[in-house]
Amino acid sequence: MHPFVYPIVPAIRDLRAVERIIPTPVSSVFLLEGDIFKIKNATKILKESSKIVFVHLDLVSGLGRDEASVKLVKEFVGADGIITTRSNLIVIASKLGLMTVQRIFLIDSKAVETGIQQIKKHKVNFVEVLPGLIPEFIKYIKENIEQPIISGGLVSKKNQVKKILDAGAIAVSTSKEELWDMF
């Protein structure tokens, strides 16, 4: 079973929102910003409520972009997985037993093709496609990779969530609290 049983993933920038996630049915949470100590505290609170926690390595203050940072997220923070755009961190995290989410951005066709090649090469667990408002690209990427897709970015309405899931994503990441318990 994958960690995205519930198809909405809160994408948290303001860690004060962590307490509001506890009563929701969400199964996984993306922690996107904060310093390493606040992220550790948020992770502890979320895991005590049986939430699976992913930390975005590229955005958290106090983390570098190296093996020591990945180990810190696993051993000090206690996260279940990482999110990153950096393939080298995916490789390290996989070796350490962390779940991996590689973010790719739909900037242009070259970015999409490069993203697909990196995903295939590094065997990530999950792929996050941003922005999520282009369902035909979610379908295209899904046809070209084996990994499950999460999509997010600019998602603010229930009908957008439905279109993303209908396009083949297993989950939608969003910072919009009103969507966190829509199912």
C-alpha cells in the first residue's frame, strides 16, 4: 500500500497549519518550508497522529543539498520521505530507505522530457507534477513512466482536484485547507 491512500496531500508552508491537519482524514503531508528544528517538531506531531511525512529538502532552512542533509531528515527529523527536484538526493534517500518524491515542473516540452528521463534513471517512488492544472500532461507523463503521480501547484477548487485525479494522478497536493477533507 502506498502512503497516499487519501488522495489529498496538504502542502504546508506555514507550520502553524499542522495542528489543523490532525483531525482531517489525510494520510500524508508535505512539509515545504520552515527551519530544521520546526520541521522536526511538526513531523513529531504529525507522526503521532499517524500521518506520513515528506520533507521538501530543497526548501527547508538549515539543510544543504548533500548526503548529510538526507541523513539528517531521516535520523534527526524522523521523516518518512523526501521531496526534491535533485536526482542525486533521490539516490541517497533511496539507499537510506526513505520514500522519494521527485518534483518536475511543466515549464516546456524539454523540461517534461528531461523530467521523464530522470525519473526513469533514478527509480523514484513517486513523481509530483507541477502545476497540476494541465491534466493532459499528467496523462502523457503517466503513459511514459511506471511511478505513481501526485500533482499540485495552483490547485484551489474541487473541480480541479477531480480533473487531476481523472487524468491519472493518485493524489493532489495543495495548500488550500478547504480541500484537505473534501472526500
